[in-house]
Amino acid sequence: TACSSKYVLSQVHPMWQGPLAVPGGDRQSPVDIVVRASVFDSELKPLVNNYDPDTCQQIWNNGYSFLVEYDDTTDKSTLKGGPLQDKFRLCQFHFHWGESNAWGSEHTVDRKLFPAELHLVHWNSDKYSLFEEAVMEDNGLAVIGVFLKVGKRHEGLQKLVDALPAIRHKDSVVEFNRFDPACLLPSNTDDYWTYHGSLTTPPLTESVTWIIMKQHIEVSHDQLAVFRSLLFTSAEEDVQKSMVNNFRVQQPLCGRTVRSSFS
Ligand SMILES: N/C(=N\S(N)(=O)=O)N1CCCC1
Ligand SMILES: [Zn+2]
């Protein structure tokens, strides 16, 4: 099976040229969270997010998603608690979404797909001094996943949506300041699932402690439509391609246990 081979060839993904061999390959992401198979762990603590809006630096289109990047040269925007033993620094957040509201998330809950998923990427600053180091280590990264549903307009998201037309093309970047990513978290961050997995885009390294929020956030149809107005392609390319369906196919659990912080 895909779990036993030393090198698993991840599915040929339309966004990346050709199959990608992944070292190990038995703790890949994303996965389907089977609620009835998740194990309640009373040792799991509440998350402690401490984000400083002043560390927000820029928003840019990297040709796969759009990223909001934070200054991670000091411990100003941090995550600790939850399943984590160390302190982690926020370096960026980004989203994955579909061409329609029927799909778009990377993780699923009992096979339920959401129209989009937010990822807040942090790296272990107690153990490493750079993201590039941490990304290679099995306790190097922590990513918070939040599901998006279509409903009422998200006021906090609108500032970000208004910046997107300026970064329509791949490699475009604009300055973006004073954005507090905590406004994108659901009201309840005590209830989450957690498991050990990987990055869902290259380098696909198996260095991520995933923390998936049970409670989703709501954004409006129009806000999501602006995500879909972004392009995978740079301004120079003659064929423009809409940035949609930028999610990875689900990966085998390979015997991993998904724990829950709630019963
Ligand atoms: N794939 C990633 N994050 S994700 N989708 O696994 O959260 N990243 C690639 C390099 C920096 C973050
Ligand atoms: Zn992601």
C-alpha cells in the first residue's frame, strides 16, 4: 500500500509537474478526520495564540495561493499550548479553495468537504532559529487549520479581500500592515483535532503538528469569489489560469491516530 513503500509517489498533482517522491511518506497530509475514530485526550490543553498585528508585513501571490507574511525574527506572534510542548512563531497564513462552493478544503471531517480552508503556519522557535531549519524536523512546524463555510460576510477578512486585486498575478506583492490573524479564528479554539502530518505542498516534509479547529468560520459568497479572481499565472504569460482548486488530494492515515481535545 501507499503506506509501506519507503518512497511514496504522491499523486501526480496538476499544480506540480509530475509525481513527487516523498521520503518516508507514512505521515502525509491532508487526511480525512473520521470523528468516531478520533481519540479524546484530556491532556490536550487550550491553544494560546499571542499575535501582534504590527508584525504583519506583506501579502503576495506565490502562484499556488496568496500568503500574508509576518516578521518572524522575534517571538512577537506566537502559538503555544494545545498539543505543543514548545513555543512556535507565526510566519505566514494562506488559504486553499475550490472553483465552486462544493469543495476546496484539504482536510475533511467524515468526508465532508468545505469550500475553503485557512492555514496559519508556525515554526518551533524554542528548538530552531529559522523556518528553513524547522521545516526539516519532525517537531518543527505547527499549522492551525480552520474550515470556511459560505454564509455571512466576515468583516475581518474584508481588509484582506480588498488587497487581492493588487496581487492578481503570480509573484505580485503589496505591503500589508496591521492585520490581526486572530480575527480569522473561530470563537471557540478549545475544540480541535490534532495529528502528526506534513506540509501539503512541496517540500511535503513530515514536520507538521496539525491542529484542526472543530468550529468553522463564515465568509460571504462574494468574498470567496474574490479568492477565485486570483491567477496562477504571471502577468507575462499569454494564457491566464484562475487560481482555484489549489488543494492536495487526501493521503492515507497509515495507522496514525487523530486525537481530539473534546469528548
Ligand atoms: N505547504 C505549506 N503549508 S501547508 N499548506 O502545509 O499549511 N507550506 C509550504 C512552505 C511554507 C508552508
Ligand atoms: Zn496550506
